[in-house]
Amino acid sequence: MRTRSVTPGEAEQVWGSFGALILAVSSRIRATAALQELGRQPQHADILTMIGDQRPRDMATPTG
């Protein structure tokens, strides 16, 4: 089986908005050189520290 990248829209169709968010934040680049090359400065060290962010909580809360 071959692997391929998916767009954020495709990921949301397959896993829902919360699942797509979890997969996105779980796939962080950790290599120092790559972070410098991309100019990234992550706000959270890992997903557990991000859980304090209200946005994922809002997405996980059923509406209606």
C-alpha cells in the first residue's frame, strides 16, 4: 500500500474536524534544522500542552 499526503479538507472529510486537528498536531516536525528552515516556532511542545487551548475543546463539544 502506498502512502500519500492529504489536504486538510480531505482529512476533515475522512476523520471529521476534530480528528483532522488531532492528526495535524500529532505530526509535528521535531528536527531543529527543519524548524529553522521553515521558520517555525511552535507554541506548544506537544499535544498534551495544546489541550489547554480552548479551540480543540470547542471542536470536540457536540452541538445541537
